[in-house]
Amino acid sequence: MATARTPQGATGTGGAKGYKGRSRVSGSGRKRGSVRAIGRALHLPFTGTARGIRKATHAHGAGESGLGKLIELHGVNGAGDVMITIALASTVFFSVPTDEARGRVALYLAITMAPFTVLAPVIGPLLDRLPHGRRAAMAGAMLARALLALVLSGAVVTGSIEMYPAALGVLVASKAYGVVRSAVVPRLLPPGFSLVKANSRVTLGGLLATGIAAPAGVGLQALGPRYPLYGAFVIFVAGTVLSFTLPPKVDSAKGEDTALLAADEQHLHGPHRRPVKRPGLRTVGIAVTHALGANAALRWLSGFLTFFLAFLLREHPLTGQSAAVSLGMVAVAAGLGNAVGTAVGAWLRSRAPELIIVTLVAVVLGAAITAAVFFGAFVVACLAAVAGFSQALSKLSLDALIQRNVPELVRTSAFARSETLLQMSWVFGGAVGIAMPLNGTVGLSVAAAVVATGWITTVRGLLSSARHGGAPRTNLA
């Protein structure tokens, strides 16, 4: 006898099975929803932070022009550099007694900085020959440091001689990146942006990334001296990829030529004595060269204080503080001063960058003299803060003068060459700092004398340029 079939899910047993199936489906759906909610909660700090960083770096047209990507790349550069700095400092400076550390740092300077002073003048002209490969040059500088970080990760453990040539390679690659970055910024200016504001944003991005990466580097250092270098490897590999995301116009050299850093025609030699039809090729203007000289004095002071105070405070800590705390206080003061100077440069609507530079160098000179006479914890921290503030704001004023006085035809080359000169000044300042006796009054007196020389030799030219208004101005706001 045939029996009637009741569709499952309507009544009877089939209905019960259908109900149970829906229960299992709804239960698994709730589980998947909970997992997704937990995943979103775990990712939110990272994705939210990333969105916030992207919003800040791409504001006011920086995203459309490509400046935002350069800000992010410079942040990656700063984070990687601070990882390597932490690893090398722990190996060369903190791991041995003061006398031995001084000898090791002197050896480090001799093996790395001395060749760099020979290579540095070549970096700018060499990169001038690669205007169509700026993204590749920046990526190459990142990749070179990534590979050298792996070499250093073995050398810092064994103490082998490989550490010194690898450190030299890192230094050269870092400075090459800095020169190319200075040449790239003018290509990525958003509409209505001045070079001062653009450089301020790039520099602030690097400072913030350095401040974030430094504690992470210290934490990795606690695991072992090679771990910050592993972190640097990962960061620089990311920077290599990020370099190629910059806009193609970075590689364009249309209308560019080579700038000569000479104040007037009388200082030129060889073929450049012949008349040049294109304006700006035989001179960058007296204001620019004198501003560069003043900035070189401040950059020399920065290198000097970095090495001199590092050893002085290790041997003679500030009153009531340990050596590590003393060094930390001075480093924080210098970093805060640099950040504030950069922020003021982005905010300040400068109509007289020459006067700003003259005033800043005079203030630094006064701070150095005061610190030499009344050497102590407070005045040393104040000197570090004033030097950091003045170096940042003075460099931005130099950028403004280059933007105002140097024709666009040679502006990129002028930035590359001026940056190389400033980096060499820092190297020479560091060399003097390591050679000085550990006497605060004597050392800071020498520093004040160098700053005074830089100020005296440039103040007249800068004031004269300010009185005459310089070349036709562009918007510096």
C-alpha cells in the first residue's frame, strides 16, 4: 500500500530535523559573527592608527601631490635608523668602561666617518647624474641598509671587524637617502604649499616615527643586541617597497641643471668663468651661501654636542642623576627642541628668513657661552634644547632662501649639494667632540668659539641681503 510522504520541515520528524538544522546554522553564524567582532576589535588599534596616520600625512593636498607618501617613507627611514643606532650604541658605547668606550668610538669614527668625509662630496654630484632614477636611488639606499643590518646582526655579537665597514655603508646609504629626499621634496609640493611647510611636515613625520620606534628598539635590545637589527631589516625592506610608490614625476628631470654653490662670479674657477646664458648656473646668491655657512656652524655644534656630551655625562653625570638618566635628559631636551623648531617653521609665515637665521645663531651663541660659564644640569639641557630648536628652524629658513633665490632650473641640485655640506659639518663636529678633554667649561667654550665664527662671518651678508630684499620672493607661508 502506498503511503503519503510528508515534506521535511512541514510536520513530524522532518520538521524537528529542519528545526535542529536551523539551530546549528544560526549557532555557527553567531560564532562566526563573534569571531569577526573580536578580530575587528584586535585590528582596530592598528587599522585605526594607520587610517589616522594616512589622514594626517595626506591632508591639505599632500595625498594628491605625493608628498604624503614621502612623509611616510621618511618616517620609515627614521624608524630604521634609530634601530641601528640603538644596536651600535649598545655595542660600541655602553658595553665597555668609559676609557675603552672612548677609544672604540674614536676607532669607529676613524674607520667610518673619515672615509665618509671623502665620499660625502661625491654623493651630491653623483646623484645629479641619476635624476631619472630617484625612486630607484631611494629604494637602493633602503635595501642596502636592510642587507647591512643583517651583516651587523652577526658582527655586534662576535665583535668582528665587519662591523666597521658595514656601519660605514649604513652611514653612506643614509646620507645618500637624505640628499635624494631633499632633491625630491620640491617635485611634490601641493598647490599653495611652500617648501618650508613641506619640509616641516616631512621632518615632523620622521621625528614622530623615531620617537615611536625608539622604545621598541630598546625593548628589542633587551632580548639581545642583534634583535634591533632584525627590526631594522624588516623596516628597511618595507621602505624599499614604499619608495616605488612615489609618483613618477619624482624621476622627472625636465628643465633641471647643475647648481654651483658660489656666492659670486669672482669665486668661480675654470670653465665657469665664461658667461653662462642661463641665470642661476654660476651663482646661487649671497643670501643662500651665507645662510648655508650659518647652518653649517649649527650642524657642527650638533655633531659636537652629540659626542662630547655623551662621554662627558657618562663620566660626570648631572647632579643627582645616573649616567643613563643624564644622557636621556639631554637627548629628550634636544629632541623636543628640534620638534618644536620644526613645528614653528611650519606655522611661521617668514618674510625675512635671513633675520631668523641671524637671530637663531646669536641665541645659540648666547646659550653656549652661558653653558660654558655656568656649567650644570639645567643649562646643559637648555643648550641642547636651544641647539635643537635653532638647527631645525634655521634649516627651514635656508630652505626658504633656496626656494626664493635659486631658479627652478637648478633648485633640486642646490638642495642636494647643500645637504651634503651640512652632513659633512656634522661629521667634523663629532670628530672634534670625541677628541676634546672631558671638561664641560673647556668643551663648551670651544663650541661657543666655533658658533661665534660662523655667526660673525655670515651676519653681515645676511643682514645686507635682508635690507635689499634679495631676489624676487615667492610665498614662504
